[in-house]
Amino acid sequence: MDSKYSLLNLSKNFKENKHLIEAYFKGQSVEGLNGDGTTIMGLGVVAFLVLFVIGLSIWIWAIVSLVKYWKVLPDWAKIIGLLALLPVLPIGGPIVTLIVVYVAKPKESANAYKFRFY
């Protein structure tokens, strides 16, 4: 039986690293380590927030484009677009919805843009 996770092994590792553990709880720096790690944790939080905002923006863009072109989309595009927006599906997501919506929507002719703002 492997004693890697035994209580005896835990107490042995605690005794060997007691000075590191005490320094951590006292908020002291340890040789070879810089500070208490708040800088690295702060960068992780910032990276998470940036990725969350980007993901939420793409998801909102997909919902808005699906609603905007709902009446002109074929039924297969509506179904795929709705299913891809569900958060339980690990693959696709809002990017698949955007691709389906912009591929399946009818193209406007060049003449429609010519006199659009007049």
C-alpha cells in the first residue's frame, strides 16, 4: 500500500517544512520567494476578469444578432443558434451562433447600400 497520503507522512512533511508554514501564517517572506503572492494572485484575477468580459461580450453579441435576424433565418439556423447559446454545451457556444447567423442570413444586394442614407 502506498503511504504517500498517510498521517505519518503528513506529520513528517510538516516537521520538515515547519519554518515555511510558520512564515506563511505570520506573513513573512521566505528566502527565494517574493512577498506573499498577492501580485501573482492579482494578475490572475485581472486575467480572469478580462477573459470573462470578452466572453460575455461575444455571448451578448451572439444573442443580439440572433434576435436581429430571427425572422429571415432558416429554421436549421435558428435551432443551431439557440442550441449553441446554451451554457451546457462545451463546444461552440456563441461563436458558432455568430457563424451560423452571418452565414445563413440573406445577403443584401449592392444597390441596397447605394441609396440607403438618402
